[in-house]
Amino acid sequence: MIQTLALGPSDRLLVIAPHPDDESAATGGLLQHALAAGAATQVIFFTNGDNNPWAQRATELRWRIGSADRARFAIKRQEEVRAALAQLGVPESAVRFLGYPDQSTTDLLLHGNELALAKLAGEIAAWRPTILVGPSLLDLHPDHSALGALLHFALETLGEKAPVRHHVRFLVHNPHLRARREGATVLPLEPEQQKRKLAALLCHRTQLVLRGSWLPAFAEAEERFYLSEPALGLAEHPVRGVHRDGCSLVFTLASRSHFRSLGGRTLCLVAHVPSRPVAAVEVRLPARGGAVPVVEVRSRHPVGEAVFSGQAGHGTLTLPRNLLPETDHLFAKIERRYGFFDEAGWKEVQAENTRA
């Protein structure tokens, strides 16, 4: 059954986007609906999208990209997004930039950056949104999926202090899931709204040189959002699930090859307990099974040993339970050695509700 997302004048909408252009691609119609309904609206950008070297090379016709060049590109992208939001009717006073490093959101997540997490929680607490909109865990862009996990942690940290009625997710970089409507909350766009959304997308000129047809294609007749992560994406995720076996956690894995995500596999696990630092470990999966060290990400020191049974990313990984804190909120992802995009993004796995 397809649901429709409705907004009213009592709503407070907060969109937290990974980069400039995500606001137009994912929420260009939603922002128009919110403003037309009289809902208070704010758009926050986690990064400035400044570490996008191939787009910058194509736009500026230069090969070497240094820190000063990236700083200039960040200003350019901020100018583009302000122009895009003006096309949608969003005032400049409703736009904020947090300025975290582009293409480094996964590092912030894995290293348990308390400042980034506190900043997100503070922004949510200050704006007090009834509807919070951010990226899906299942987006294939590492910045998108990691920001999705950070937003989960921010909401857990706030608890009842956050008056969020709906935590709404969007997908940008996952064509397989974007093509499916199952479980989606649909927002229809009128022709005039599509026209304004297209005008907003075309303001991101630095992104059009290499993606001239891809970005404008988001000006469709509807936008799709998710009130929970898409069930199909969770079922097909390479981390199929986890169960308890005595003093161990046993992960069932079914990784697959993809032309945009290749090479050796590393299982990343992140656990969050409110009022405690984020804990993260990594396990490099051997090609044919065996004992492997478990590395604490922040210190880069081995903290234990796991056993992988299987090959080529298919099989089970048995991990001592005491290497991670007890929590209902454990997030897992398989990273590949080569390729910019992820195989599947992050997945929340419920270790507490598994068989003994």
C-alpha cells in the first residue's frame, strides 16, 4: 500500500542533506509542499560537497586540486545551493552549513566523533522538528549512509527531548531501490512543482558537467520517502542477520560483487549506547575462512579474534560478544577495497532479539 506524506501549518520540517544538490534531488518537491502548507522549514548541509575532484576538474579545466581550490569550490557550491533553494521558495535565512569534511562522514562515524554527533543532536534539539528528513542507511554513497546512521544516534541521544513525529529517509544513490515503490511514502508533484524542481536542479552547474542528464532526471512526477528502511533493501543486504551463540555473536554474510564495489571485504560494526562513546570495530574477511583479528577502529589496535567460515564474503563470522557494548542498536556494513560507492550501505541488526 502506497502512503502519502502530508504536512500542515503546525509542522516543523528539518532536512539534513549530506551535500549541496541532495536537497533538490531528494526533497525539491517536499520543500515546496511544506512551504505551501505553511510549515516552518529549515535545510542543513552536513558538508559543502567540496571534495568532488572530478566535477571540479571538469568544471574548472584544471588537473591539480589543492586545499585552496577545494575551499573555493565549497563557496561555489554554497552559491549554487542558495540559488537552487530560491527557485523552490526557501529563504536564505532557512539554510545552514555545518562544514564537515566531504567524503569523510564514514570516518566520523567509525571513529565515534562526539563533536559531530553532539552537533547534529544540538541542531535537532534547537529546531524541534516534527518531521526530520535525512538520507537512508541503504544509500550507496558512503556519506549518505553514514549520515543516516549518525542521525539515528542523534535521535537516540535526545530520546524524548526530540519531538520528531516522523523520521523520513530518502534515497539518491541506489537505483535498484529507487525504482521500487513497495513500502514507499509517495509525494505527488504537480507540473508546476516539477518545473520549479528542475530549475533548482539546473542551478547546480558544477554537477552538470559530468552528470548532465542524471541530476535533472530527479524532476519526476513524485518523490518517494521511507518511514522505515525499505524492506527489500534490508532483505538483500550482505549482512543477512546476527544471532547469539553462547558468548558469541554470529553474523550471516552474503556479499556479492558489483562493478562499482570490488576487492577485499571488511565487516564494519558500530554500536551506540546513549551517554557513552560510539564503539566501532572492523574485521577483514579472508578469502577462504579462518581466524582473523578484530580491530578497534579508533585506536587501530587488535582487541580480539573472530572466526570466518566461508569464502568470497559468503558464510558466517563468529565474534566474541564482549568486544562490543550491549545494545539494541548495532549497525553493520561491508566495505570493499576498491570503488567509490558501497555494496549496500549500513544496516541496523537487532542482536538482542535473536535466538540463543
